[in-house]
Amino acid sequence: MVEHRLPRLLLVSAALLTLAACSSEPERELSFAGPEDGAYVNAEQLDDLAVEVIASWDDPAQAQGEPDIDDLRVLLDDEDRSHEAELDDTRLRWSAGDLPDGEHTVRIASQPTAPEDEDAEDEDVETEDSGDDEPEVLETFTFTVDTTPPQLELTSPEGAVVAGEPLTVAGTTEPDATVTVQDEEVPVDEEGAFEVELDQAPDGELEIEAVDRAGNSTGDGMQLVTVPSRVEADEIRTVHVSFCAWRSPSLRDPIIELIEDGTITALQLDLKDEGGHVGFRTDNEFAALTGADSPDCQYDLDEAVAQLHGLEVPVVGRIVAFADPVLAAWAWENEERDMVVQTEGGEKYVGAYNGFSNLANDEVLDYNIAIAEEAAAAGVDHILWDYIRKPDGSGARFPGLDDGDPEDAIVEFTRMADERLAPYGIEHGASVYGVSADRPSEVAQDIPRMSEYLDYVAPMIYPSHWAAGEYGVENPLQQPYDMVEATLEKWFEATDGSRARVLPWLEDSNYPVSLGYSNRQEYVEEQIRATYDAGIDEWMLWDSSVNYTTAAMTRVVDEEG
């Protein structure tokens, strides 16, 4: 760290002044001590700041009595503060005490004393000299009090840094501050900007400090999050991939081909699924306790990230949060029932699910966010939340949610997740119901409020899921283009002016064909084309069996250039 010299607050040297009482008497000398002219004083130094005057005779052998300094005045910023000074026979000391930030001037002055008028018989008689003459300034001390630490704002690094790669450290502070990074002084320009490139990121903590000319400091250390690699994409076009699909060459290889030919630009890989299982080999202790860490087809996340980053595509890690049969079963059996959504009669809520964890329980929230943090540390580039909602249907009760609505708890979850993922510098979004754009209470997804804490919302706007007449579309199944177009208009309205962009889930499965749509490829093409025409160059395709209509994707992407 850089050493900073403190101002010498009691520098005795000032001036020796001679005041002659008369030509026949010994002369009195005054010496002054105080802060250096123009000194900057911080809070710690202010406690010790003082001005001192010492009186003595120039020839002690001739002295008759002690020198008198009672006639001296202490003026702080032209205000008489003499009453605050400590006096003895030969010494005056004034301590600054608590002063506001800014420039201050202390003057030591000799105040003439009014002569006594022996003829004055009462207080109403004025003397010729009332003692109101201007004081004679003997010494002046000017200094600036600055107790405010300098501003220090980093513009780089933002989020996690990549291990082993050069690291740019940049930011702004006060123009007169001294900045050190890893114990090396860094130049600061006239506007307070600084920048330095390190050969590689330090392990753990980045030491950075800004110290202003008063000695106030800001910084000390910034904890770095280091990841093995990182990939970004301007536009996310991806498909859903489950644990087992990633482990299956017959399902994985066609998706790798879509990556290699540029049809998709990212890969959505499940981290925690609808069964409540964590699909990668996790270190999460709660997942081990509940049995969530031992699903079939478990994969090595580090290897998956390395392979996909080697193909230059980001990894979108999907986490199913509250639809969690594993956690619900464990919590119910182990008397941790507040972690589970219940019926109004206090029974385990089932509805259409095998178990739903409680969106208002802090341990449940922490568990899901901890999974996301572990994945982010492994290099996953996005977290995509799913099932951050209440179960659809009626009769659900959420222990602990005494005040407020489920919508409030979901918004709070997005806020907590946003805060805890911020050090990793990654995006996070949420898969949400298509109706939530204008019906927030249906599954407790208040989109405008959630969008303040999310980078994108991913509405599931599958045409086969809409009833006839929704948003003016007579037959949504047979009009996939019209349904997607109409739904996206509602989503633009719901997210207008917010942080989150709209990145829709589209449908690529046999379900629409089973309902009567004649051609799966055409169905997919119509959805993608409507998305592009709405001004969105991003989309995600869903098929639970991970068997996609690659010709549909390739054709529309090629058309769009």
C-alpha cells in the first residue's frame, strides 16, 4: 500500500514576534505552532489539530514577572473563539474539535484593551477609547478539513473474471486521489479516471484503494469471482435439453450440429428439473440431504460447460424452483412442513403435482439460489428460472405468508436472486405463463414488478395452449402465427420501460399434431416467423423429448439471414 505523510499539525517555527511594553523593559517573544499553511486534515487528524502560542522573555535574566498573554484572541473564520482556549501564564492552546468540512482560517490577534477612566462614576459614562479597535493579527493558519472518503467506482471488472486471462481494472475517483491496485500506484487523469491491465486475475481478492490528499481512503479489497470460461451471445436462440438428453449421443449430436452450423446460438441445459433432481454432480449439502443429487443421467457440469464454450456458445442453465417433489417429500417426512405448500386444512398440497415447495420459505429460496450460484461459478452463463410461481388451481396455503400475496413473494425471490447472482456478471431470466402478461394473480407472476429484477422474461406462448378467441384469435391452434403475434403485443406492454426483454418459449412437439394441426414443421416455422416479424431475434424451443424439427429452425433462420 502507498504510505501517506500526515500534515505536521504542530510545526513550531512560525514567527517570533516582539512586543515591547516600553523601551526600558525586557521584550516579550511569542512563538506559534499550528497546521502547515494549506494543509488537508482528515477526521483522525482533526482530533489532534490545535493552535498554540508560547510567550517568553527575550532576556530571562532581566524579566520582571511572567509574560502576560491574556490579551491574545483566537479568531476562527472571523468568529472570536477565545473562550475555547486553554490558558496558563505562558501558554495559550486552542483545539479545533469538531469542524465541518471545508476551508478554515485561524488567526491569533492582539486585542487592544480599553484604558480605565478614573472619572467615570457609573456605567453610562463612555470613555474616549472603548476598546473596539481592530485587533492586530499576529499569525494566520489556513487549512482544509476533509473527512469524506473519496468516491471509488469500478467500471471493470464487472462480474466474474476468467481464470488465467488478463484483467483490466478501471474506474473513477477524485482527480487528486492516489490509486493503488495490487500495491502498484496507478495514474489518475484530470477527470479522476484510471485504468490498468494485470497479466492475470489475482486469486481471490483484488486489492484496490483510493486515498485523497487528506488521507481518507476507500477500498481495501474486492472479492473476485473467478470462472473457468465465459461466452456471450448477442442473440439467444436455443432448445431445451434435459439431463438424459445431454448424456445421450443420439439426442445430443443433432443439437451439436445445430450449434456448429449457427442455427442455434446457445444451449439451454437443465440444472434442476421438475422432479426436484439436480442433474449435475453438485456439492450442495441440502441436495445431498434430501436425495436430490442422485438422478439418473447425472452429468459433469464442468465438462459440459467446457465443451459448449469450446463451441463458442453460452450455457443457459434451467432451474425448476418450486415444483419440487423431492424436497416436498423429504420436508413432509422430516417435520419440516413449513417448506411445503399446504391445503387450507394443513395437509400436503398435491393438486396436479407430486409436491410443491413453499415460495415463502427462506430455506427453499436459499436452496434454489445456491444451486444457481454453484452453476454460475462453474461457468454457466445464464440462469433460467422455471416454476417460480404458485401451483395453478385453488386451495393452496403458504406457511409464513401472513401478510402480502404470493405475487409479493415471487417478486422478492427475483430480487434476492438478482442480488446474489450479481457478482457473477451473468444474466438471469424466468420462464413464465403466457397469461401472466395481463393476469398476474393466476399463478402469482406480477410481470412488471418481476421485470425490474430480471434480464429477460420467457413467456410460454404455445398456440396449442390457448382457448378460442384469446386476444382476438379465433382458433389459436390453427393460427400459430397470429397467436404468437397477438401474445407478444401483450408482453411488450407488460415489460414496457422495464429492465427485462422478452425472449419467448415456442412449441416444437407432437402435441399440436395430436390436436389436429397437419404439419409440425410448418407449425414451428410459423411461430418463429411471427417472433422475427414482431422484432425479436431470440427464441427458445421446447420439446420434453428433446427431438426437434431442425428443418424448421434452419429454414427460417436462413430466410432471416
